[in-house]
Amino acid sequence: MVSSLIDPTTRWWKAEVLRATFLPFEVDTILRIPLSYNLPEDKLIWIGNRKGEFLVKSAYHVAHSIVDASEEGESSSGDPYRQLWWNLWHLNLLAKIKIFAWRACVNGLPTCANISKRRINCSTACPICGLEPEDINHALLHCEAASLVWSLWLDYPRPPQGHHWSFLDMALHLNHSNAPQALDFFFVLSWAIWSKRNKLVHNDSPLSAPQVWTLANSSLEDFKNVAASLDILPPRHSQNRWEAPPQDVFKVNVDGATYYKEFSLCVIPLSFAFLSM
């Protein structure tokens, strides 16, 4: 307590106690703080507003300023994952696969290890091989069943030998690699491996490694074919700007609406004189 640092007789700081407790520059700073002659009892003061009283509204503003400061620091120093997230959400993949990929990168999939961390009574062992705890990295990369699938990708840009990379490490590695569409297929194949794992967990017919490979390729090709057939064009922005009519000329803005047998029409004539007011 602060009161233990103040002499009640002299009503001033206990210099010797301060020097034994704090660093020299801190002692100098504390000794410059004036004390009240009445020495009121210690109480908690909220620095979020001038009254010193805690309010949820003031706490929101404090938290908001902290987040803003954090974001400014990240943008100045560079977020190592910012480019990965941007590329992930702009990949030509099904939305469900992009959501899966993001959840895998942030360790948000319901693996046995993650379920156990939430105090749900279950085994953490991998439901496929049973040899190691099932976390994200084991389920999608290092399990024997997953390794069989990855071995079918002949052009797989593997990390350096001896590195036991995580799923997020691999995503970052592929995001910065020169292999075209490697990140797309990495996420699609991971999704297919996770689908195989779920079929086994839920007592469905499991897929073989070639079937998982086929599932990933067909999902990727089907989406690309559908996207190409839709031929969606980006919205065009007109270069023509609205201009006021010349003097003694009216422009009329018209809008209409129908509802069953009723019809409404709105007409707004605009003149140069009206617009100049």
C-alpha cells in the first residue's frame, strides 16, 4: 500500500524505504509527488475519466484507444500474417474451404487435443493412427494417413529437411514461395484430409489416400469451372458526373414504384436557380 511509504508523523515520504524498494530514478520521481497534509485513506482511482469513477463507457474508450495504438504499431512494424490473411480470403476457393483454412491457421479446428483443452472428457490420441496426440499439425501434416496423401503431390514445395513445421509455418512458406497456386492446393488438400478424418471419427466410410487426392482436385476444378461459366464482371463506375442544368432549363428526377394494382410516381424538377440557392 502507498500508506506504508508515508511517515504519518512528518506527513512525508519515507525516503529510506523508497531507496530500498525502488530504483534511484524512481525514487527521485516519487519524492517530487506532493502529499496531502490531511493524509486521506487510500482509494482506487479510475484514470479513464476526470471523476476517477469507473464507467463501462469510459472503459470502452480506453480499450478502443489501446486497440488503435496496437493496430498502428502493427502497420508500422509490419504484421507477419497480414499478407497471408489477405491472400487467403482472395483465393479462388469455395467459401467453406477458406473458412476451414483460416480456422486451421489459428488452431481453431476441433481436434482431440483442442477438445480436451476445453475440459471435455475425451482421449487426446489421434483417432486414425493412435500414436500421438491429435493437434492441428499432426492431423493435417504429420499423421501417417496425412503423409500418404501429401506424398501424392509430386510438386509439393516442402520445407527444408529436419524442420518440423507447423500448419501456419507451411502456409506462410507457400504464401512467399514462387509456386503458382501452391497455397490454393495446400488448403484444398488439407480440407480433404480433414474431411477424411471426420468420416472416420463419425463412423462413415473412410477415404483412401488416392480418394482424398481426387476429392481435393475435383473440388478445386469444379469451383474454377463454375466461376468461369458465370463470367462475373466487376461493377463499372460511370465517369459521367451530374451537372446542374443551364439557366431557364429544368432537369427532372423521376422514380416510381408499384404494389399490386397501385402505382406511385415521384417527380422532382430542378432548375439552375433552385440549385444555386
